[in-house]
Amino acid sequence: MENQRVGIIIKNEAHAQNKARELIQMLGDKCVVIDTRNPADASLLEGLLCLIVLGGDGTFLSVSRFIEDKKIPLMGVKFGEVGFLAETTEENLHEAVDALFRGDYILRERTRLNIKVRRNGEQIIDVDVLNDAVINKAALSRLASCAVYLDDTYLTTYRADGLIVATPTGSTAYSLAAGGPVVHPEVPSIILTPICPFTLTNRPLLIPDTTRVEIQLQGSPEHMILTLDGQEGFAMDPKDKIYIEKSRNALQMISLEEQSYFKVLKTRLKWSGGRT
């Protein structure tokens, strides 16, 4: 791996920028800085060992969208305590990079969901998400009515402030805040979590990730928004149909130890004192 290089993607924040300068100085010509705001930089991904993402979960999610279906692993570097996607701490960054070039790491696949929206018979959205797709009502508008079909079989109509459809990776994001379960990333499932449901018997539901989910908006959803990974928002039309299924493009994440997910989980949720 002596001739391989890594890509570096940096959050637009002073701390991350300072840490990036240290890393670039250490790696020299073994790294290339990539700007996800510049579509032309996608050509720089070819032949890279991985992408090192310096920033929080939002930066990580934007990089996941940037690489699209390219099979390039991501290693997240976190600053502070917030976030579930970055396993490497800034204090251990140099050791982590050394492990990368030695090949001393584990590649883990994270499921993504493919989101398609059809309007008047035309497909207007076709996007993969790592965390979730969320149907939300605008502030002060009426309850959302989302009729859900699983493999063409009617399940129920959720009347709620919204509906979250999440991957296991996204189970610790908005879904968790809305009362959904924590699901290990290797459990093959899709999570349906209603947001503040009108009917208390509408509870979060795990379904097999082989299931195709169809959502039809009912009533008059003039103020409904479809949000993808918390970063892209689309105004919904009353007759839109949303189709969600497991994407063929899994994301590869770099892990440096066997039980890293549980350590991250315990720290973020402050279980057993948090850091032990």
C-alpha cells in the first residue's frame, strides 16, 4: 500500500481545518484534499485507499451523498461527543492513519435506502440515503396522513406529525429521538417510526430490508416536506407516491477495532458511566 493515497474532506470549521493542516503536513503527497462542493472533485476519488472525513455526522452524511455508488470506504473523525458515524477520535488520528496504511482495519458495510418519488407518472427523485427519509408537516399545519403499503399490501395509515423511514445506521438519529429502537447496523431491517402519532397504538415497526415500502399522502398535504438524511428537503404534492427499498449501493465504513460500534453507542448514550 506504499503508493496509495487517501482523500481528506474537511468540515468548514476552524478546529477541523487546523487538524486537517496537521494531517496534510504529516502525509505530504500521500493525501489529496477533496471539496464536496465541487462536482469536478469526484474525479479525484479514483484509486484512493479511503476518504478521511474530518467533521461531525452531517459532514459524513454529505460525503456519503457525494460519493454516490462509488466503492470507496469512509473513515470518520469526530470532534467532541456528539455523533454516531465517526468512530475515530482526533486524539487517535495519527495512530488510525498509520493503521490504514498498514492495512490493519476492518471494512464494514452499512445499508442505504433508495428513495424514489413519482409525480403525475414521472419520477422526480431517485436518491440513496444512509440515515433516513422523513415526511414532515410544516409548523402549525394539520396532521400528516401517510398510507403505507409493504410489498403492495396495505399496512396502515399513520396520522401523525410525520413518518421516519430509517436504516439501522439511522436508528440512532431522528428515529431514536422520536421513540424508535436502537438497531445494530448489521441487523437487516428497515425502521418505520411515526412522529407524535395521533393514535397511541401506532408504534415503531421493524420490517425486513427485503421489503418495498410505498407511501401515499392522503388528505390535503399542502405543507408536507420530504427530507433526506436531514440535508435535502423537497416540497410534496398531494398526489406524490414515495417508494423506499434497500439500495444496491451499500456504504463501506472503516473500523479499527472489533467492538467499536458498542463503544461508540455506550459513549454517546452515556451507558454505564459513558466512557468505561
